[in-house]
Amino acid sequence: MKDYIYTIFQESGSLSTEEIFLHILVASILACVIYLSYYFTHAGGVYSKKFNVSLITLTILTATVMTVIGNNIALSLGMVGALSIVRFRTVIKDSRDTAYIFWTIIVGICCGVGDYIVAVIGSGAVFIVLLILGRVKNDNRILLIIRGARNMERRIEAVVFDYFQAKAMMRVKNTSRDSIELIFEMPRKTYLLSNKKEKSIVEMLYELESIEYVNVVTQNDEISG
């Protein structure tokens, strides 16, 4: 039993130069597919060229690491220990970016162990899905921020609810001794439809007394870079 375990830990992949080159070449080609997918799905939105280039590099590096590890258990354990000290602090601007990171790692692993068919078929399926659904955008929300005298709270709420036909929801209420700040949230579509009215909501609110300011803010889950 001891000899068997010792043999397992001593085993090492004996890849030829051609096989190593093929691993890295296929990983590089699929990395370019990932690059194109990211470019098309993020066109006109939050697109980071540096992050896209990093996806190519990550795919090749993962394939390289898997090629080095091979079937050597001792080396794989040592690699896990070495990588465990790395801490990533990259801010993910879009939830789709997480999927792309996993995609690059999985492709790198597949290419590193020589499972090219799995990498190609899987990448093709993901590419088609992201190409079709990747352009889906969140329905931007509109925040209406109003600050005025505290005794105007009821009148402000009445104007907003009546103007947007009760589709504006009050999310935040900040008060002080003399003033109040109200934040209403509504779908972007609701706000755009209200623009067809003779008076805007801003004009309606400023017709009230003691209104300090009215801010209209577009809220989006995506972070601009």
C-alpha cells in the first residue's frame, strides 16, 4: 500500500513538446473566441478592453498550469498551496464578467489536460447563449429625490403619487427638524411616459412652497468604468 501511494505521488506527466504546444495553441484559439464573445455582448455598454485582454491571458495561464501539473498529485497539492496565498481584489463591474472568468478557467483546465472536444463544444454552446442573451439589459430605474420643508411631506407625496398614478414607490425618507428628503423609485418606462404630460414632475413640485431641490437620477445595476 505504501509503495502504491508513493508511486502515485511520484508520477509525473511526460508530455512531448508537440503535445504541450497543442495544449497552449488550442487554449489560445478558444481564448480569442472568448475575447470576441465579450466584445460583442458588451458592445455599447460597460466594456473594458483591459479586462477582455486579461481573459485571454487567464485562459492561457490556466492551460499552462494544468499542463505543468499533469497527473502529478504532489505537484498539484503544492500548486494549490502556492495559489492559496493570492488574494484578488478586482472589482466586478458586471455580473456577466464572473461568468467569463469561470469560462476562461474551465477552458484552460480542459485544454491543459487535453480534453479539446469538451472545451470546443462547451465554448461553442456558451458563445451562442451569450450572443443571444448577453445583450439583455436591466430596466433602468429612476430615482426622484426631493428636499423641502418638513411640513410639505404630505403635499409632496400627493403630487408624486398622483402624477405617476401610484407607480412611484417611496424608498427613503430622511428628516431633520425643519426639512425632509424623500426618494421615490419608479421604472424608467413610467418616467418616460410621464414626459408626454403638459407639465413635468419637476415643474409640478416647484409649484409647491418651500422646495429646495428636485433631482432625477438614473439607477443601474451596472457600474460605469
